[in-house]
Amino acid sequence: MTEEIVYLDPRGAFHIGERGIGLEETALFLHADTLYAALATAWAMLFGEEAASRDLFDPSPPFWISSAFPFAGPVRFYPRPYLPFPFRPLPSELSFKEIQFVSEGILQRMAAGEPLEDEGVRIHEGTAWLTAQEAQRLQEAFDRRDLREERFWVRHRIPRVALDELTATSSLWHFGRLVFREPGPRPEARAGMFFRVRYRRPELADRFRAAIRLLGDTGIGGDRTAGHGLFTPRFEKADPLGDPKAEGFITLSPVYPPRDQLERLLGEKARYGWLTRSGWIGGRWARPYRRRTVRMLAEGSFLTGDPEGLWGGMADVTPQETPEPLSHPIYRYGFAFPVGARQPEGVEEGARSL
């Protein structure tokens, strides 16, 4: 299958909401189910509702997409896998509890079970981990000697004022934004988000790219009417990560597994976490109804399935009771984006697991 990397070069800030954190906070990356829903809306605007239903909501999806994660210059970051660290033995003086993201180089070694030649480099107050070679490339891209004080993305809050319609009484509140570093003079000196797409029906690739370009102009995430979520897309061909013949895989998207897949995916050596996903019904015409809540396996989970198999499914999250009937069912994208990985021999200190 053909695979591409889609870069989302920011044209401003993002607001990525998640259950339980309100408008004051924002997530650090965009889950694949949110991205797919936005893509379906853009698809319907360009090609019509029937085309969107036919192309995107078939039981077998036309493509797999990962969640959208941060990148800085030539280095792409992914959520820390639920696997043992690639050290033999694990250095006792190192603490890895704060790590949220690992670079592509680290991810590849963890998936292959290969030990690191050195301890690598940690940036963003220890929350992002990359290899020494990747750190050198990042330094060259941004012309920096020391990366320890650099920030390529940051979450902050801005004050806003709400006015009561009747009394004009004001109240102060805060709004969370995800902001990426502005581009430097070099073409590679930029930061933003990216995701991977694996085409299972290559004939739809042009439609996919057109929908992503439209999303760049309409925005993705929350508070789009105020200019949040705008981006310029770039498309780059890529080789798949991991070993397609491995015994298991790391998923780069949330997974909603049907009951008949649970036993196979959650084998003895599986290492995984759960997400609770809900939210309001969006689309071209937003409705004041909440989607049904579902639990999904989190990005970075190691699952014991064939990396070339089709895992997960569409979750029917249509509200059970609404004052007026909806024109169509509401679905949440829940297919795995697999990266073939070796099964861990054991759980070392510091490894994430249930």
C-alpha cells in the first residue's frame, strides 16, 4: 500500500479539546477519529453527501490515517510506545516517567527491540526524546547549539471576556491554545503537526489531498470562527514504519476493536492504555447533541495482531434519544494504524503497561 506523510504547517494557533479538560486546556496532538470526522465534512462539501457516505463509511476504510503528532524541522515525534525502553540494561540514573513523545528514530528501535548506542537527547523539559543523530539535524536546521532551552510547541492560555446579554456584566475566563514555533529563514526550520496516511484505495488519493487542502482553509479543531486551526498542507511520500512480518504492532491511532478481535489483539504480551472519547456532533451543520461515549485503545499501545491485518472498526455513536430524528447515523473512526513491532520479552522498569 502507498503511504504518505501529510505535514500541517500552522497558519496560527490550534485548540484541540478533549473530554474533561474544558476550554482552558488544549491537547498536544489531534486524534485520528477527530481528523477523520473533519475530513468527512470536507469530503461532503467538495463531492457531496452521497460520495462521502460511499467513499468513507464503508465497513472497509479506503485508507488508514494516524493521529496528527508534532514535528520540529526534520524530526517527527510519536507518542511514547507501551514497550520496554531500548536499553540493555536500563540505566538506573535515568528517569523516563516524564517522556510523552519519542522521535521516529527511537520509535523504530523500540519496535525492532534494538538497543540504543547512547542515551539520546531529551528536549522540552524532558518530555520529548530523540537520538543524538536526530538532535544534530535539529540543531543544524534551526542553527542552535543547545536544544535544552528550545521550545518548538507550547500550550498557553489567553484571557477572554464574556458579557451577559441582559446586564452587560463582564466575566473573565481563559482559553487554551497550542502554538508552534514560527518558521526560521531556512526551509526546514519550521514546526507543526503531521500524520501518516496509508492508501488502501489509491484511486481516492487525489480526493483525499483535495479534502485536506480544504481543511487547511476552513480549519480543524475548536474555535475555528476565531481563526484557530488553519494550516498549509504538504504531502511527502514515505516508507512504512516497522516490520510488516512482526508478531504484533504499535498503533498510531485510537482503536475501537469489535468483540471478536479483543482476544486476538489483547494477548498475553499486549501492552496498552485506554481513551474515553465523546463530544458534540459536528459536521456541516452542528447539532446540539452529544455523541455516545466509547472507550478506545490509545495511541502507542502494543497489540498482538498481524501488522498487515485490518483491526478495529467504526463505532456507532449516534445518540439514542433526540428530540428530532437525525438524517444519518453518527460514526467514530476506530481503525488501527499499525507499525509492526517485536513482542517484548518482559516489562523492564519504566515501561508502560496496564
